[in-house]
Amino acid sequence: MAVAPADLVFDSLNGEGYPLRDWLTSYPFLLVAIDPYTHESAWILETAGRVLDHYSSADVRVGWVATTDSDGCRQFLGPWSDSYLTFPDPNRELVKALGVERLPALLFIRNDGAMEVVDGWDPTAWRRVAEGVSGLLSWSRPIVPRPGDPTPYTGTPVDGD
């Protein structure tokens, strides 16, 4: 399992930025990283929002990392940018530092910094991560995939190639 850089600063859309180690003092992170300028990230919004909704009352911080500025986050995510932690990442520094290769991506970062990253929309891999999160938190599991969810796809490269 990879380890996230503890000093990596996450700047929240609605607050101050803190190093990852400070965000993880109480709860782990479950994040969905998206690129609002691609169809692939738009296709997964409803599904990803449903997964984040499922865990919003659990002992985990849920949120978005969007590879755009603050205004782009608000435009693309709409009310979800206010409902969950949202981290603008216009220069893609966060996603690259976390080892994300393709967007969208699902990231689970434990309190000790150990992390799992699923690049693209791979329903089986997202379900596996969700099962691990649910087991760790003693929480119910979301249904992934569910009828109406997109078919699997690899997503778009973080580095733009």
C-alpha cells in the first residue's frame, strides 16, 4: 500500500489549507478526484456523489479533489461543492503527489497515510475500496455499481498525454 506525503497541503474551497497529517488526526479521507473539463468525470458525478453521501455520516472525511480553480469547482460540482469538503487543484499538484494517473479516481487515505487509489471508473475496484472502508468503519456498504451507473472506463490521464 502506498503512503501519502504527510506534508502535502490540502487547500479547502471554504477554509484554510492544512497539511494532510492535520486533516487525518481524527478521521481518514475518502475522496473522489475529478477533472471538470472532461466527459469522463462528468459521467461519474452521480455515482461518486452517491458513494460520498453513503459515508457522509460515518467517521470518515468525504470530499472532492477537482483539477480546477475555486470557481470551476463551484460551477462543475454545484451544491456538492458546499455539501462536502472540496479541494481545488488547478495545477494538479495534489493528484500527482497522491499518485493518481487517471481521472476520475477514488482515493482512500487512512489516518497513518496509507492509501488506496483507483484510477478511472472500475466498479469492481471501487466496490473493493468501499468494502474496505466499510469494514474499517463498521459501516454499511454502498451498492457499487448500481443499475444506471456508467459502464467501466479508464478515464483521462492526469498529465494530459
